Amino acid sequence: SGLSYTKAETVTLTFTSGSLTQATQSLTVAVGAASKLAVTTLAAGAAAGNAFTTQPAVSVQDSSGNTVTSDSTTVVSVAASGTGTLGGTSTTTASSGVATFSGLSYTK
């Protein structure tokens, strides 16, 4: 008892015992409930006042780090520290578990 598997995928379980013929079972491990956000694409190419050349993306994940692809309702917000201003749309809604921002920039 207590066996667990943390990655959402189809796995094959193989059962063995000495010289006995082994048995197998195919099992689909489902994604758990959404419990955290993870940055999956880092913002890059920041030049003051211009949109980042690479816009950030955040995944909605379960406690094991699997993207919850069934989530298309979570609203994600972004804020910036510092003395400048974050420009662009600072909220977006996840689509298939991924919230991709667009038009973000930083001006000081």
C-alpha cells in the first residue's frame, strides 16, 4: 500500500516474483487539482518603454508540477518591483493551463 506516481502520463506497471511469469497493467495517471503557478517562459529582451521581445508565460500546475491542461478559467496577474512602471496588459486568463502575457514592457 502507499504506492504513488507523480507525473501525469500513461505508465505500464510490471509485476514480478522470482521465476513466475510477469504480469503487466497499463494505467493512466491523471493530473491533480490546480495548486500553484510556475513561470514556464521567462520574459526577455527588456528595453525601457518597448514590449519585451519574449513575453512571459505561466503554467497552472498541480502539486506535482503537472500542467493542468483542463484549466481555461484561472486569471493570472503580473506586477513589477522597482521604481518604474509595468506597461501592457497585466492580467490574462489561462488557456489549456497556460497564461501567456502580451505587450508587457517596463519604463523608468
